Amino acid sequence: MLDKTSKYLKKLQFIIFIICSFSYGQTSKLDSAYYYFNKAKQFDYQNKHFRAYENYIKSLKLYEKINEIDSVAKCNIVLFELIESQNDLNKNSKPYLDAYYTYALQKKDTLFILKSYNRYAQIYWNRDTIAKSRNYYNKFLKLANSKNFIKYKAGVYSNLAFLYTKKKPDSSTFYYEKTLKYKNQLSDFQLLGTYINFAVFLKSQKKYYEAIQQLKKAEQLNTGNYKLKYNKVIYRNFANYYSLVNNHKKALHYYKKYNAVRDSLNNTQQNIAISDLDKKYQTAEKENQILQLEKDNLETEAKRIKNRNMLIGSLLFILLAGTIGILSLKNSKRKQKLAEQEKELETQKNLTLLKEQELTTINAMVDGQEKERKRIAEDLHDNLGSVLATLKLHFENLKINSEKKKIDQETLFNKTEGLIDEAYLKVRRIAHAKNAGVIANQGLLTAVKMMAEKISSADKIKIDVVDFGLNERVENSLEISVFRIIQELITNIIKHAEAKNATVNISLYDKNLNIIIEDNGKGFNINKVNLKKGMGINSIKTRVEHLKGTFEIDSTIGKGSSVIINIPVE
């Protein structure tokens, strides 16, 4: 009783405050705007979204009248977020975000501009406009260089990870790991979104138990007034994932919890319907009283006619459904038989084609090997053979001259040393050409692993190779180009990064070759490096663009560098 009395007194005090404030011109409008804004927040916390929308609009109009631009901007961003999260409001959210972005540019406030970029990316979160979303996230990351924005960058990394979930799983994993590096910088809301998104990603990879662990982390977080709303999502996912691992007991447990949470939330459409019914109630009540007498008289007759029609309709439906079912079953069996015959014919064709391709491949391989042997033999005979013959003569001259000393001994030594250097360079060139043959014969992945193993054996830097989806070879010239790009990037790491470890991730997914090269070296400031000079980065970027691919660099001083390359494979 005391709690109810206290609530009524608080409401009465607030009403008296508003009534008194109306007598003070500009102050009254400001106080009213503040009142409606706080009232809207309360409705938002109660999940009465339509009522929240109405009060935010009232607050916005009052703030516009008194030209309180900071408060107008605040109203615009909350209206955008409310409408964007509630599709049933049937409103366009973008004009409110456009107004907020204009305000952010006028204020030249980096945080407000970053918030605008993040929300614009949110608008284009669907399959058709995913490129626009990624573009706004890239703008965000480019602007958010200060340490003050680390936690905001982490949120964007989380969103990028979720954005890449379906099409680029390796990139998705990369950004999730980057997000979790800043775990201590994230708010509970950001962590919650990250864990839920990561769980969805793991589920798409069929890692159901790992997905459940992420949901458990999300369940432990404190989300205040929004706990019911987020628990609804968490419990629904729990029920789904436990069902996928055949733990039906726990699936049922979480499904019951999901239903309980769902029932406790007030749906926006219910709020609107109740509001409309309340307005129409008085008029409808009088009309209902007049119609009730007529309704009572017609009700019995209507029931009789309805029952008769339902019986006739049911019989007709059963007859029609039975006929359609029999015809559909016969048609389905006929189609199934035809499909099996076609499948068998297709299998025979494929087997014949594979045998022909196998013979063609073997012949091409034999021809290639013979040509390679012939070329190496010619190189050894024509180039290296002549150099070694001349070198032999110089050694004979050295031997004769050591006894008779007719020629300057140092000159002979210098000429002999020059010939040895020349022989070394020719051998090195032949071996280099042979390396391309390794790529042609054994494939890109084998060549990269051989290179990594050779470099790691020197104990200066350890290079790991991680691969996914490279079960089949891609076109040979593309493999050689990609190998040279990776080779040059690894050379840059050895020369400049001072790194102890590096990782080469190569994956082929959905006709896209994805390469991620990371190191734990000293890193560099990408904005202060002239890419047209040094490190060969501009040359690599040009080669990638020639292959119709994309090239991105992400580097943090003291924490290493990452290079992401995506090349389409036809």
C-alpha cells in the first residue's frame, strides 16, 4: 500500500512541477521537452515502443521551437535507434540519422561522427547493400586512430566479424579475434553483442558446443533494463543449439525460459491496439448495445447455417485433398524414377570425362617434364658449362704461374673469383626457375609450406601456414603470381618487421582466394608511410589489382601488422 501511495505522490509532484513550469515562457517549453524525453525513456525501458516514439517526437518538436540544437540531436539519434530496432513502427529511420550526422559535422565532434558512421553501416546490414555497410565501417576505423576510441573500434571489429560470417569465414574469425583482444575495453552491451554474434558464427560452422559456451558468457552479463529483451534472444539460441547436439532436455528447459520471457514483454503492436481500442470504446459501446438484440436473434440461425456449410465444405475438402494426394504421389514417383535415370546417365558421363581428363593431364605432365629437363640441360651446357671450362683454365694458369710467375698472381685470383661468382649466379637462376616448377607440379600450398619450412629452419623467425578449402588446384599462372606476392611480403617481414613469429592464412571459399599474412613485429604507422617508396608494397598492390583483387593493410606500432588480400577465382 505504501509503495502505491509513494508512486502516486511522485506522479502528482511531477504533474504539479509541469503545471507550474508552463507559466515561464521558454523555461516552460524546455521543462516540457525534458519531461517528454524522460517519459519516452521510461516507456522504452518498459518495451512500450510506440508510446516511447510518441513522446520522443513531442520532445523533439519542443526542442526545435526553442532552438536547443544539442537536445534536438540527442532526440534524433534515439529516434533513429528506436525505429531501427522496431520494424513494426512503420517509420523511416534514416532522416533522423541524416539530421544527427549534419549536427556532428557542424560541431566537428569526432565521437559524434564515429557514431553516425556506425549507425549508417547498421542501415545497410543486408545482402544487397553489404558493400555500403563495409564502406562506412572502413571510414569509422580510418577516423578512430586515437586510444580514446579503442572500445568503439572493438565494437566495429565485432560487427565486421558478423558481417563476414556467411561469405568469408576466415575474415570473420580474424575480426572476432581482434575484437576479443580489446575485451577489457568493451562495455557489457558490446560484449553481449560480440558473444551472441560469435555464437551465431560458430553455429554456422557447426561448432555447436563452442557456440553454447559463447552464449553462456553472454548470459552472465548485466544489461540492466534491457535484460529481458536480450535474454529472449539468448534463450531462443540456447534451445536451438542444444537441440542440434541432441540434448533435448536442456533444449526444452531453455525453450520454456524463452516462452516465459517472451510472454513478459509487451509487444508494440499490442500497445497500439490497446490505445486504439481505448479511443473507440465509448462510441462502440453504445452501438454494441443497439446491435446486441439483433445479434442474439440472428445468432442461432447463423450457427445452424455455419455448421451445415462446414460439414459440406469438409466433405468436399476431404474428397478434393484425397484426389490431389493420389495424383501427386503418382507424379512424384514418376519424377523420382526419371531423376534417378538422369542421375545415372550423368554419373556415366562424368566418369568418362574424368578418365579423358586424367589421360590428358598425364600426357601434359610428361611433356612438361621432358621440356623442363631439356631446358635445364641446355642451361647447364650452354651457360654454366662454358663458365666452368673457363674457370678450369684459370686454375691451370694459377698452377703454372705459381711456378713461373709470369703473370700478376692477384689479377689471376680476381679473375678466377669473378668466374666463381658468375657460376654461382647462373646456378641460382636455374634453381629459381626450378622453384616455379615446384609450384607448377605440386601447387601453391606445397610451395608456400616449403618456403616457410626453409625460412623457419634458420631459427630467426617462425612461420606457420594455415590453409582451408585448397583441396583443388587453381590456374597455374595465378598460383605463381600469388606465390611471388607471398614471397615478397615474407621478405618484407624478415627485412623490416623484426618479428619472431608470422602466420600465412590461405583459404579458398566461394570462388574467392583469401590470404591473410600477420606478424608480431614492431609495426608501423600506415598514414606516415609513403607506399610508393620502399618495401615493395605499391608493387604488390598493383599486382593484386591486376588480378582484380583487393589489398588492405592494418598495422599497430608495437603490435605487428596484418595484410589482407582477396582475389576472385574463376
